[in-house]
Amino acid sequence: MAMSRIALAPLAAALALTAAPAAAQVALGATYFTSSKTQAILGGESRLAAIMAQQSGQPMPQPAAYSPGYGAQIVQAKMSIYRPAISMDRPDVFNSVALPIGHTSLDRRWHKVANGPVGATSAAYASGLSGRSAIEKLEAVNHYVNARVSFVDDSRQYGVADFWTSAADTLRRGRGDCEDYAIAKLQLLRRAGFAENDLYLVILHDALRRADHAVLVARADGRMLVLDNGTDRLVDSYELPDYRPIFTFSGNRIWTHGYRREVPPLVFASNETPQTVTLAAASVARVAPSALAN
């Protein structure tokens, strides 16, 4: 019988963490993914790239052709992902398992903006959404911020590698990078009536593009929905396995992340009856906050 195991989020990504934008993003509202970046490093295309192509009416990206060698039939192994019910007290986003921790190297930046100002105009807009459904609020705020903020890297705007701003500052400037979009959406959705424990700022690594990124994830209608600055569409976090969460913030709580996957049996072909070897392992490990770069 297949068992479940929990593996750490990629430590290499954690060591490189600077909360920088995804490398495929470019300044001043240009296309989020360039054509050269949409080709998956490990073969195929990322799920978000496919979703965005569908949204814009473009042809769906197709995986690269693969030619088997030595005349043998090649069947690509695929590890299925266990999808439990949505947790109501922790952010098990992007197929991960959230693990509570005490502090991170990003705490000071988070506490600086967590309860920052929204701005009178934006606050009035968010408050006016109070009578709408949760999904309508998410769609409205996601579009509102994406339409009013152009992507600019922190090094270009502030002369430093990483600088987090409040919703008021981001919307007043009309410029920001990925975490600025996410923070602005979080603060506006609070004003629109969302509970604190249903909104999560997620610092993550895009595994296919090998770039750091940040998004807002909101719990609504039994799903964990992603508000990304690359698209106005709400995307279920389960659909984005390329995103590997590293840190998640909500109020005074912080999590790091591991993974739970079903491990399928390994079948070795032979001239006799195939032998099945079942790998079974279960472990939980935590990322030491001190191991992560500032």
C-alpha cells in the first residue's frame, strides 16, 4: 500500500530567497511571462502559463516532444498528489503542508506593512464591496490592484534589493513588485470584510522559472484561491504545483512548508512476473529560519 511522506520545500530556493519578483516579470505592465520563459525547464509548460494563454485566447502551450530511445516504449512516471480537505486554521497552499514557526528573516518587513494604511479612495472602494459574495470581492480587488499598479523591481524603484510597501504607498505610486501587489490586495480585502485568518501573504519559489515570487492566497468557498499580479483570474492553488511556498504570513502567525505526496509502487520489468517494490516513508521536517538569507 502506498504511504504518504512529507518533504522539505527546496532548501536551495530558501537560501536564495530575497522576495524578488519572478524573473519573467518585466517593468511597466508588460507581459508577465515572455515567450522564452514559458518553456518549462523540466519539460512542458507551467500551469499558470497555460491558464493565462487560455484567458487571453491564445493557443494552449504544448509540452515538448519526447522521443524514446533504444526502441523501447517509454511511459513517463507521474507521482499523484494527495489533496486533503481545506484546512481552516493553516495555509496548506500549492499542495503543501504548512508548518508553524516562530520567526523568519522577513518578519520586520511583514510587521512594517501588515497593518499599514490603505488610502481614502481605496478604502472607500473596498468598503463598498461589503455586500458582495466572497468570490466577487476577490475578483474585484484582484482586478482593482492589477489595473492600478505597474510592475517595477525594487532595485529600480528604491535602489535596494527588497522593499515592502503598504497598500496606500503602492497605489499612490502606481508601481510595485510582486509582494507589493499581494500586500495591497490583502489590506483591501480586510476592508471589504475578509477575516484575517482567511488571507495569506505567500513568499514562494517558481520551480520551473527558478525565480522568487509572492502572491496573496485567500480562503473562500472551500478553496484556497490565488490572487496573482500576472492575471485577473482567480486560480485554485492546487492547480499551480510549480509554485513552491517557502514562508506564509497572516497576522501574527508564520509558516514554512513541506509536501505530502503519495509514493506509487515501483515496478521493475523482467522476463518473469514483474516485481513490485513499494516505497513507504513518512517524516516531517522544519526549515530552520536562520538558514534563510535576508
